[in-house]
Amino acid sequence: MTNSASLQDSLSPLQGKDLVLFDLDGTLVDSVPSLALAMDRMLQQLGRPPAGEERARQWVGNGAAMLVARALSGDREVDPELDPSLKDEALELFLQAYGDCADEQATLYPGVQECLQGLQQRGLKLALVTNKPARFIEPLLQTLGLEECFELLLGGDSLSTKKPDPQPLHHCIDRLGSRPEATLMVGDSATDVQAARNAGVAVAAVSYGYSYPLPVSAAEPDWLVDCLTELL
């Protein structure tokens, strides 16, 4: 595989592309404050001490069910002896709490609006591929003023599989009339990079976001950017 540095030196991320797929949390939006608030409300309802935002930043990135399991375990490594019924109860409480506060503290990262507008002006199609439950996506985008940016929104429960499985990426590619070689995935984690690899799609990663414990550069994306405007 060609390494990231040589690709960055020789090609533009958008060269030959007509579709860009974006991850949401950690890529476009810093949603950890809201996720941490919902997580702590869930823990308190179960009679457990809150974990706090700093620990939440180490636990996010693999979907709501995994965040809840890590919170119940008090560690990034999930306790294999966790009661399944407790996990189910905790997930329901978390999703209820997140539904109440999802839009309260989420903020766009610098350069997001400029990047999305620039891509639209170039005539590229944009889609959102996130592992966040689908029902939370549209209200969040409306709050942040991004509801008109994407032609397709895909959540982690929209299909039978989610990233890093390639199905969500292939679904967007097929629905929007593109091809894997004409598509760019943009994300912040190894999950996004692996999904792109599995789908045969080029991938750019942002250096910020929710890549833990290793930086996303360890996953060897084709491009690594500090701000999304660098894609333009």
C-alpha cells in the first residue's frame, strides 16, 4: 500500500472524486460534552458515580452501546462479566438522556462549514456515514446549520451493519451513483480508515477527534489533515 506521505505529496484528496463521505462525531462535531453528560446521567440513575468528560473522551468512537459498556466497566476494556440485562437497561437510559441533551453542547470543529460549502460549490455530492443512532442525526445537523449539506444520512442502525463493515459506504456509493474509486471517506478514527479500506475507498483523516489510545495516523490514512479546509 502506498504510504500516506507519498500520496499527500503527489495527489489532491479530491482528484477524480465526485462523492465525499463524512463521519460525524470527532470529524465534523465535538459531541463529547453532550455524550459525557448523558453518560453521567445514566450512571447516576443506576446509583453509580459519574465518570466525567475526560474519561468519556477515551471511551467514545465505537457507538453508543460500547460507550455504555465502557462506562459500566469504568474502563476502556469492557468487563466480560457485565450482566447483559444491565447493559440493555443502561443503554436505554443513556439514549433517553442523550435525546434530551444531544444538541446542548455539541460544537462544530473549525473549518467544517467552509469545507462543506467549498465541496458543494465544486459540485461534489456529500453524504454522512456515522455509527451514531440515526434518530439523533437530523436534529443535531439542524441545530448546527448543516441540514442542507448532505444528500444522504446514514446512522449506525440504518442498515444491518455499521463501520468498519463496508456495507454503509457501498450503500451510499450505490444510492448516489458513484464508484469506490471516485469516493473519498473522511473520518477521525481507525474505524473510519478500516471501513474505507474494506470498501476500496480512499480515506482522509483529521488529526483531532476521538482516536484513542493510538493517534489516527497509526491507521495509515491516505491523507492526514489538521483542518478540513486542507481538503479543498
